[in-house]
Amino acid sequence: MNLAFREVQVRELNRSAIVVTPKQPFLEWLHSVDPTSSDLTLHDLGREPIIYLVPECESEEAFADSLREMFPVIFEDQLAGWWTDQSAWPVNRTLDTFQAWFDCQFHSMVMDLQDEL
């Protein structure tokens, strides 16, 4: 079988990425609000973590600053992705709570293989 590959240019984006994976407190909350989620495990929730593009961060310090700024949006997006009834969302959505509920991996380089904008 002959596979033809088109030429693709690799472009570095001037962006960084945060990969967000739920932790045990998030799973416990989900189980408490959604009875249909009782069979879900952390492994299930972590199979396809959400990746958020953020402004370019060249250091861990810049990433921490970016996370402090962006975490409220990410927190609410994560909650809404599993349970849309905001009245069941935790009231105390601080950075400490966010970090207890989610693992965030920072990636300073994002490459684009898409040849069209």
C-alpha cells in the first residue's frame, strides 16, 4: 500500500499550554451531584484531559502568574463540562481549591502542524 503524505510545515505558536486533569476531590464532587457518574474513576476522567492554550510563558514563574489569572475560567469550564447546574458547583472556587481538584501540567512550547489558518 502506497501512502502519500503531503508536506506539512511545523510552526511554533507563541502560546503555552496547560493540560488539566481532575483529581480525587473533583471526582468525589461529581459523584455527589450526578448519580449516573458513580462508576466513573479517576482513570476515566483522565483519559482525555483538556488542554488550554494560554499566553506564552517562558518560566515556571510566568506560568504560575498565568494560572492565577486563568484558573477561574478553567475551573468553571471543567465543572460545566460535567455538570451544568451551577447551583451544585462549589462556592469556594479559590486557587487553592482549584489546585486541590485539578492537576495542571505546563507546556511552554506549542507546535502547529495545521497548514491552513
